[in-house]
Amino acid sequence: MTSSTTSSTTSSTTSSTTSTNTSTNTSTNTSTNTSIFQNWTEAHSAKFRKENFTVNHRLSETGLFTDQALADLLDRHPPHKLDVMTMGSPEGPYPNALRNGDPRSCSGRFLIEAAKAGRLWINVREAMNLHPEYQELLDRMYGELAERTGVRRYKARGAILISSPTTVVPYHCDARDTVLWHIRGQKTFYVYPDRPPYLPDAGYEAVVLQERDEDLPYHPSLEAGATRFELEADQMVSWVLNSPHRVENQSYCVSVTTEFSTRASGFKNAVTVTNGLMRRRWGMNPSWYNDAPATKMAKFVLGRILMKTSLYQHCLRKSYMTFRIDPSQPDSIIEIEPIVRHL
């Protein structure tokens, strides 16, 4: 999932220097001449973006995802690019919806320990883009993917996910092509078909219009269509664009999630903006699945225009923080009155 910590200037500078030195040393552990993948075959190339599959990789060998490396990274990462979240109620149409917390004043080391002991899901957004040693690795990852699959990527982004043993990531979908590179721990990954009733038009429109994070309405009956993967360390899972999915951790976990745009995803999202505004502003009932190609093309052009107008901007919502990280509390969480996040 396509979403803060602050330390003193002295501490941040020291951590940054230490981390840079550490990362410079560890990032050479895996030679740039060594494949990122352990067992990629032509069958994987044929399946990429068309089918769901797993393959083994070597990211753990870089040394960039140890607890020490991650703690150093958290200390120097921009606070407004850090989400520390926990799960909401398991009931209702959006069970276990993630909610934001306020981690200010927490060190990277403490956040790592809190994740191991509590109920946290930490999203270090754009970590793979903002720090040179991680950007170098991301370039290798996608360079090799492009070489093996022929798929050209646009605006590739990579986040690092650090999550507790009890974390449940709710049923959701991504608006861009996404790959999960699991690195440490065990988790169960469930993926569902990219069509109704698993991916309803109105639900996907809410994601693209940013009315919600990426959550979709869930009901246990959807499990009839689920494909289940038991992920171990150094396994990548790839799935079809927009396929809904959810995750259940079995242990403390570290993963990288990467996303990139393609012409296919950009086209669909522009059409979806048009459909979403037709439904919300004018009471119509459009459907991506029912439109003819010519209709989709017209909606694509209109959607590109609408995205620059106030009609689209009014759909954007505020983000709130509903808890603080507190080492004296069970699960390291203390509830607070919701406050608008300005980090």
C-alpha cells in the first residue's frame, strides 16, 4: 500500500553518517554482476503482469535490510514520507483498515523494537528512491526486470515495509503495477481476481479519486476466488494489475514494495477518473468492464483534463493521526483525539 519520526539535528546527522558508511559497505555484498533473482526462468517472463506467481531473489544479501541498517534509515528518512500505522476494527465493510499514528520523537531503533513487539505497520515511503544506496538497488531490480520481461516502467517507486508479527494488511488494490519483494519473516499473501465482485467499479474509483487509501469493501464470500501464497524470506510475488489482495503476517516482517506506471495503468486510471466523477457528480452508473474501446478512449481524454480541475481536487481527503507511539503502553500505542496530519 499505494502512504514520522523526528530526531535532533546532531542525532540525525550522526545517524545519517553512520548509515551511509554502513550502507556503502553492505551494498557491495551482492555483486552488480550477480542476478537479483535466484531462479527466474522464461516461464516467469511469460507470466509477468499476466498471471500471479512467486520467484526467489537475493535482496537480503545486500545488507540493506538488517535491523541496524533499517534503524539508521528511519533516523534520516523525511518524516512526511513515513507512515506508522496500526489496524482498526476487524468488523464492518472495511475490516482492519489501517490508521495513522504520530511517531515523532521516536528513534529508528525504537520503532524497530516497537514493530517487533506491537501491532504496527511501518511504511517508509520512497525509501528506495530518496537514499542513494537504495536507489542503486532499485535501479538494478527494475533494470533486470525490464531485461527479462521487456516491460518498460515509468516513475518506479519503492517503499520499505516493516511490520509486526500480528499485522493484518486489509483487502485493497493498487492503482499502478506493483510487486512485493519479501525479504525477512513469513507472511500469507492472498490475491483475488481483477474483476467484479472482487474489484467493483465504485470501489476502484474511490481508490483512484483518493477518497480512501487503497481499501476495497470486503466480505468473507470473496475467499472463494482467493489464490494463497505462503511467503518466506527472499521471495517476490507478482500479480495482475489492480488485483485485490490482503496479507496476514506470521512473524516480524521486512519487505520492499515497488510500483511503476505503464501506459495500460495510466489509461485505465484516466478512464476511471471520468467514471468516478460521472457517478459522484452526475448520478450515472458507468463501468470500465462494459465500455467499448472508443468510449474508453473518449473517457481517457476527458479524464486527463478532469484531473487538472477542482472537480478532481475536491475528492482528495485529509489524513488524521489517531494514536502516538509510547513505550510504556501495551503494543506501544496510546490512543489520542484525531488530529490532522501535517507531517
